Amino acid sequence: MTFSFILFLFLFGLFTYLVMRQSVARVTRTPVWLLWVALMLPAVILSAISTTTNTSLPEILVCYFVVSTLLYWLLFRWGRIPPSNDQNQSQESAEKRVATNSTAQITPVRPIERLEETQLRKCFPWSIYYVQNIEYRPQAIICRGQLRTDPTKAYQQIKAKIEAEFDDRFLLIFQEGLNGKPIFVLVPNTQAAKNVSGKPEKLTRPGMALLLLLATLVTTNLVGGRIAGEPTLFGGLPYALGLMTILGTHELGHYFAARWYKIRTTLPYFIPMPLFLGTFGAFIQMRGPVPNRKALFDVSIAGPIAGFIVTIPILLWGLVNSSVVPFGENAGLFNFDALNPRDSILLGLFAKLALGSSLTITSAIDLHPIAVAGFLGLIVTALNLIPVGQLDGGHIAHAIFGQRTSIVIGQFARLLLILRSLAWRQPEFFLWALILLFMPLIEEPALDDVTDLDNMRDFWGLLTLVLLILIVLPFPQFLANYLQI
């Protein structure tokens, strides 16, 4: 195995371990490290076999998926924590765990007292939301009842009454309960407590952001030089600038949309990496609650749309300056020296537009370094638009359909991506599908998580799904023959 592949396995293993600690540690007694070994050990063993035998990589990946999934399932079931027969005892133990975690993770905030329940009930007029039951939890108060008016109007009016009665002690969350009926949840406003008890958290770290940007410029320049075959000081600069422009624009789209809705957020931070693509991307962190599903949608879609708009001219310019080479056995979607444009509908269309009649059915493309950056911009856009969990596509699905339906969509999307990678024998998509397999599907709700989006935003959400399909799916054979691609 090459050093870069070993490094990839290490980083992939680290990612899966961190995700598993957050997701499965609470529901099974099996040690997290043992579950992690069940997932990663087959990958190492089977990868070693693939380097010493003539077994094809797709066959290795199928075996890996079957073996690791079976081991993981058996170990998970072996240590699964059964639900208690005594409901009160189970609820009490769960509350103790939540209280312990809350004490360790957030600033203690005075919860509502029983004597204040009368004040709380006054915040819910019967003509807006008729409260039937109030549940007290260690770090939350759940108000269940019947909604009697428009969700937006209900949330705004009750939020105003809660703030007038309890000042900034609580954040008010409006979301669907397990039975599908909307509920109100009051949680402590820990940020307000921090601002009173200590110094406010410093979010903007321009020095750190600039340092990471420069470091990523260096690493992407090194990788770009290897791609271009020019090991000079600035030989990889075209690739570096193209890729960082796409990634930076993507994150700035999120950043400015979050600032528009007055959501506290960090500056974009790049992640330098001397191997692989020269970077593991960029990210921002939102440190404040999302006010509603409209804001969740706008912030989530702003990144992919902004990045895609910048990707188009970079990709087209790079393709115009790329070379057409004979199609060989090594041609594929991720072979930059002999890229098969028919592995992606949108890529094939852009390639035909840029190269014209010189691109035929028997041709592959030797990508210019800037075209590599543009191609990676397409891939980044597609991967972010997959409707799973914390990805932009997962947030978009949550904003359009609600949290419960978005979880079902995420499970379905995982399965489709696995089938896509196996059907067209593309292990790169399969590795991404494995990462998504362990990504949590449940995310924090918006404060108003009930009010639906307008028709225009639903339409834009549909367009992002179309864009994802055009990037991920290969060209239909009849259309490829017609366009001579």
C-alpha cells in the first residue's frame, strides 16, 4: 500500500471513530474501539490483499462492505442496551445521564420553578396554542398541546410573551413531536448566561484564518505542481488558486447568509493537507441558533450555489486548455490524465461545449490543472448536496420537508450512493458512501422548526436535487451517441 493510501485510511478511521463516539456510544455497551476495529480492520486486511493479488478493487469493496457490516452489527447487537421494563426507572436514569452531561458541557442555568408554571401557562393563549401538558426535564421544558392558528404567528406571539415574562433565560424551540403534533420546548439560553458571567466568546480570529489560508495555498501549490508536472516554486499555483477560490466562495456563501440572519458564526477556515488534493476543504462554525427553516434553507443553499457559480467559468476555461487523448482501459472519472467525461452528465456537457468536435466517443481528456480544480469543484458541490445529516443537502431537505422526513430521505440517499458506486464500479463514491453511513442523520432543529417554506424556496431546493443528479449520474448511452461524446 502506498503512503498516501495509508494516510487516507488513518484519517478515515479517525473520522469514523469520532462519529461513532457521538452516535452509538449511548445505545450499546460494546466498547467504541471494538466497534471501530470491526469497521476498519477488514478495510486494512482486504486492501493488503488487493495489493498482493489480482483481485479487482470493486470486488474488494463489496467484500469489505459485507464483512465489516456483519461484524459491526453482531457486536452492536451483543452489547445493545435493552429498554427498561420500568418506565419511571428508565426515565429517571435517562434524566440523570442528561443532567450529568449538561453539567459538564454547558453553563448551568436556573431552570423554571414549579411556582412559575402559572406564569408559563399565561404565555400560551388558548386561542393560539392550548397547552394540555407541561413536562419538566433537567435542561428543557416541553409544552404539549393543540395549535389553533398559523404556525408563524403562533411562534412569534408566544416567543414575545416568553421573553417578556422570563427575559432571556430561555430559547424557545417550536418543532414537531413524535406524534406529528407541534410542541414548544424551552431550553436554557447558555449564551446569555456566558455573557453575564464572563467574557463573551471571541468568534472572529482573522489571524488564524489567514495563517490557515496561506498554509493551504502552500500545500495546494505543491499538489498542483505534481498534477501539472512542473515541480517549480509556483508550478502548481493555477490549480491552487482555482481550487481555493471555489472552496472559499462556497464557505463565504454560508458565512454571508448566516450574517444576514444575524447568526453568530466563525470566519471560514481552510484545512491544509500536503498530500491528497492539497486540502481537506474549508469550513465555518455557526455558534448561534438558526431562527427558522427559511434561514436554515438560505444559509445551507448559499454555499453550494455560490461555489457552483464560480466553478463553471473555472472548469470551462480549464477544459478549453485541456488535451483530448485516446480512450484507454485506465480512463475513469478520477483519472486526471485520462478522464472519462461520460461518467457525469454535467461534466460531459461542459466538456462537449468546451472541446467541441475534437471530443468523440473514443476520446478521454487530459485535464489542465485548472480543469482539475473545476472538476473537483463539481465533485465538492455534489457531495455537499447529498441530503444526509450535517451536509448542506441534509440541511436543505430538513428545511423543505421537516426533520422527521429528512431522516428517511437521508437513509434512502445513503443506499442510492452505495448502489451508484457498485453499479458503475467507482470505489471513490463507495468510500464517501461509507463515511455517510456513519454520519448522524438527526440534527438540531431551528427555533421555529414547524413553519413551512414558500414555493420559491421549494423550487430552488428541487433545482439543487437536479444539479446533484446531473453531476453524479453517468451519461445515458443514447444521449452520448447523439452528442458524439
